[in-house]
Amino acid sequence: MDYISTRGNAPALDFEAATLAGLASDGGLYVPSEWPRFSADEIAAMAGLPYAELAQRVMLPFVGDSLTPERLLELTTAAYGRFAHKAVTPLKQFDEQQWLLELFHGPTLAFKDVALQLLGLLFEEFLGRGGDPLTIVGATSGDTGSAAIDAVAGRAKVDIFMLHPNGRVSDVQRRQMTTVLAPNVHNIAIDGTFDDAQAMVKRMFGDPDVNQRFRLSAVNSINWARLMAQVVYYFAAGVQLGAPHRPVAFSVPTGNFGDVFAGYVASRMGLPVERLIVATNVNDILHRALTTGDYSAGTVTPTAAPSMDIQVSSNFERLLFDLGGRDGGALAAQMAGFEQTKAMQLTNAQRDGASALFSSGRADADDMSQAIRWAWESCGELIDPHTACGIHAARTSGLPREVPVVTLATAHPAKFRDAVERATGQRPALPARVGDLFQREERFTELEGDYAAVVDYVAAHAVPRG
């Protein structure tokens, strides 16, 4: 399997090289050169598989010659052996139509663990084959940072630099990053928004001087291997609810578009997906793009769902590329215009292609609170504000009653205790495995939102190329 850039001007890479590179050299994102597809019989045969075996089966077409089937199974078994629930991503029923897919049973209590526990092992596997040490640079709106840091802390030949917007993540999210004191972990709190941090990271990947000195890689969902691992739980839920004989809809709390794009990939691979509902908060650029074709960035509004406080959704580029006939040159021009003006109109082909599978819903603060309250009072379940956006969009989607709607529960409610308590009167407790979080020492560096300052910090602490 080869991987090509969405902007059409970077060399094709195999799975190993694409995983280590993260972002393409032309500023684009890597996607498979073609979508593998399972038959209905192959999907039916996935029923009842342990999660690690299901993961190996779904991901095997993407890894090519980079891993043997046996080695991939060893890695998935190791990655998902750290999860607190035997099912890894258990499915719960709310009512006759609404379901909840719990993705927060990993070590940092967020859906990012499902992909990043595997990605850390892939980095270690591929770096063990030789080559320069890796400098991971990432931006986080909350959960990616802690999951990535947990996955690579203490691993050989890897330094990780994680940028987060100072004061704009929850106290639990921050502490899950800043209390990891491994020498290869560097937390940077910058003045500004997540979009500011993400723009710095993308600029570093395009900076020839930085790339000459350091071998950069990404753990954000711009890294294809992360999305690949997230495809698995769509198959896990779909098969449990009757696939391939019964279509299933998914409502996905969405910020950077990676999680819901994994659902699109599952659909392209043959899973019968009735609808992908993109659930946003008031930072609703994706809702506007999918309903009117207007992809224009506004000002980020802080909310109780900080991981969704985003106005530039990097992975949306992957969808636009696929829906636009995979024309890298045309997409490069389209994205260059957006990067200059922060405004873009989707083409007719992109709008029509998206509307065939995607719809969207927007939740304001009241909608979030009402969804949290509904889940508690009607079903006895505590959910976090991000998941609440998904529940709101799912319950207002208007889908036929016979279509099950699965909302992805992206974070443990204890990561957002204040918001949950305001809505329900219940203060969720941290699981015992992280119960001492507020007694641990913190370590992080505060920097101005200045690109040069961040680059200087990375250069002073990272191991350069050989």
C-alpha cells in the first residue's frame, strides 16, 4: 500500500515512512492510494472477535509489507492490553434507537488512547530498525496531548514537544500532560488558541531549516496511522448492531475532523454506514461547511467542550481531496487560498459528495447541558460535554427509528467534572488508576505565542539528526 499527499507534490511513501513522517513535505496529508474494501461475508466474519484481533484484521490492508500479520497482532494485543475494559470500546444502549460507544477506557480516559497506544508502539518498532531519532511536535486542544505523551514517554529515540493553549484546557487534561516527568517529554503552554498552536506545528513541518536539523513527526490526527486505528471501532460497533445486514448511523463530536473521517474510511471499506453526523459546539465551521458550503474560519469561542474549540479542521482536507476526484493540484490551490484568507467555498462535487453521507448538528451551552441532564435522568449515565454535543445531534437527526444511532463517547465525564456537576448535580470521580492525579508534581514551560520562541525551545531540547 502506497500513501500519497492530498496536495499532489510529495513522494509516495509506504506505511512505515508515512507513519514516521506524519505530514507530507508539500504541506498535505497522507492518504492511501486506494481504499481497500471488505466483502459482506468478510464483515460478517468479524462478529465476536476480540478487539485486538478485529484491529489486526481491519488494519492489515493498510500496513502493506511494513509489518507481518503476526507482528501486527502482537502490537494490537500489547496496545489494547492496557485498557480498563475487556471489550476495549464497549457499546451501551440508551433507548430503542440511541447507543453510546465508550472510547475512554484507555490510560488517559479519552478516545485518543485507542489510536495513540498503538502509534507509540509503531514508532518504537520502526525506529528500532535504524535511522535518526524522532522529534514529535504536536498541538492539543486537550486530549491528544496526554494520550500521545503517555504513549511515547520514556521510549528510546523519541522526544515529544506538545503545545497547548494556556488556560484553555481542563485541569484534568492539563495535569495528565504536565505530571508526566519523563526526560523525553516537553510540555509547552502558549498564549493563544489551539488553532494558533496547530498553525505553529504545521509551519515547523514546512520549515526547511527545522527539518534539516531534526527528523520531525506528528501524533495529531494528521498522522495517517492514527486515523487507521480509529477505523476499527466503527467496525466493532457496526458488527455488534447487525452489519453487514443492517446499516448504522454514527454521531461524532468533532473538532479536527479526524474521528469522523475514520468513519468515512470505514464506509469506503464496505461498512454499511447510513449517516455520519458531525456534531459541533458553537465553533461550528464544519456545520456551516456541510450545510451551506461555506468553510470560513471565525474567532474561537471558549466552551465547556474545549477539545472542539477549533476553527480550522485539518482532516477536512482529506475528505475534500477524496470528494474532489483526488486532484492534488486543485486541492493545493484551494487550500492555499484558504490559508491566505481563512475563507473557502466548497465545490459542487465536494458539497454533493459530502451530503450523500454526512449531516451535522450544532450544540450551544444550553444544548450541551440538556443532553448531559437527559443522559443522567433518563438513562443513569454521566457523559462529558463533548459527548453531549454528539447526543444532541443524534437525538435531533431525524433518522428513521429502525436505524440505530451510535454516539461516540470521546472522554470520561471525570475529565470535565465541573460541567457535569452543573448539569446533573453529580460530580464524577476519577477512576482509581488516575485517582492521585492532583497530588502529582507538574512540569511545563510557558511561552508567548511566537513561532521563533517555540522553535528555539525545541532546538534547545531535541536530539538532532545524526
